[in-house]
Amino acid sequence: MRRLCATVLIFEVVVIGLAIPVAITIAHASPAAAGVTGGILAAAALVIAALVGRPGQGWALQGWALVAGTVLQVAVIATGVVVPAMYALGVIFAALWLTAIWLGRRYQVP
């Protein structure tokens, strides 16, 4: 589960980063606002990926990282207000996130 969830978040960092110029160019968002918002979301995804993908951590920290990742998915979907394509991309990544959690819990190696 750690590897699956971390992989989803790393790919999501790339998509968030690519959405910043789209928000500036197509949606005419302020470059500062788009950069700060996208940067915060991307940094949060990186931190959560590091926490969820780290072996040997307790269930409490991993559970917190899973909840934080789920909240991040909601935030990415919410960016669809500025860049409508992010609605679809956010839903796709949320589905990948939930599938990674489901598969990870279903096929846990003892």
C-alpha cells in the first residue's frame, strides 16, 4: 500500500505542477496566486508521499498520512473552479488513491 499510494501522489505532483501554467494562461489567474496555491498543493503531496511511503512507521502516522492524502484529493478536485480540467483529473486521482488504499489493505503482506 505504501508504494501504491506514494506513486499516486508523485504523479499527482506532476499534474499539479502542469496545471499552474494552465491556470495562468487559460483561466487568467494571477501568477502569484496560481504559483502559491499550486506550490502548496504540490509540496503537500510530496510530504504526504514521503510519509505514506516510509517503511517501518507506526499505524498512527500512516493512518494520518492516508487521511491527509484523502483531504488533498478533495483540494485538488476543488481546483477545478479555476481550471475545469482539474475536476476530471482530480476525480481520476481520487479514484486511483482510493484504489491504492483498497488494494493495499486487501493484499497486505504479513
